[in-house]
Amino acid sequence: MARPIRTIAVALLAVSPALAISACKEVEATESSHYEPAKLSAIEDSDVQRVTFTAVGAKRIGLEMGEVRASRRGPFIPHASVIYDAEGKVFTYTSPKPLTFVRHEIVVDRIDGDRVLLTKGPSIGTKVVTVGAAEVLGSEFEVGH
């Protein structure tokens, strides 16, 4: 009598993980096919698109913000805010309103530690992405979609 119960218990233990994994894949597939962490909207007369994240999407990529600040040498942004594209153009992502991001071309004067001094860029006080800029870039260009 104990032997059949042990055999059934061992069989259940062997099958349970497979069922759980299979169920997880089904839930992930269903959720991921309907989930859109960001939406794009065209900016008139521009090759730039506005990227608007959901609150959940922003949280998942860990978005953090800084701002353009003033120094005696001119405006600067955190080094983490600087993005270089494949053609060598330099830009940052600004945030005109919460969860909305727009690519803004900049001209770097020089890099001083974690500060990037600008000769051209967004105005002082403008919010810029410091963490998650690569993910905003990927969303704008629909990488992985």
C-alpha cells in the first residue's frame, strides 16, 4: 500500500514543475502580447518621435530624471544623459511633461567628470533622462517590436 502512494507522490513531483512552467509561459505570452510600455507620436516637421511611457513601463526600466543646470562655464547635464547615435550625432532625451520624452540634439563643449558642458542644448531647468535613456531610444526606434 505504501509503495503505490510513494509512486504517485514521485510522479506528481515530477509532473508539477512541468505544469507550472507551462502555465507561466502561457501567462507571460498572453500578458506580453497585450502590453505596450510606450506609445509613439510624430512631431510635425521633424524626424523625432514623442515617446510616452505608461507608469508601469517607466517603472520597469527604472527611469530617472535629472535636469539641465547652470555653472560659471555654461549649461551642463549629467554624463548619463548623453546618447551618441551610430552616425556620431549627440543628443539627450528631454521630458516636457511626466512620462513623455523627446530626443533633443546637443553640442558638447567638454566633459568635466560627470558633467557634460553644452554649447547647444535644452534650456536650463529642462528635465533630462539620466537612467533609462537607452530604453527610451529603443522605444523611439521600435527596437525589439
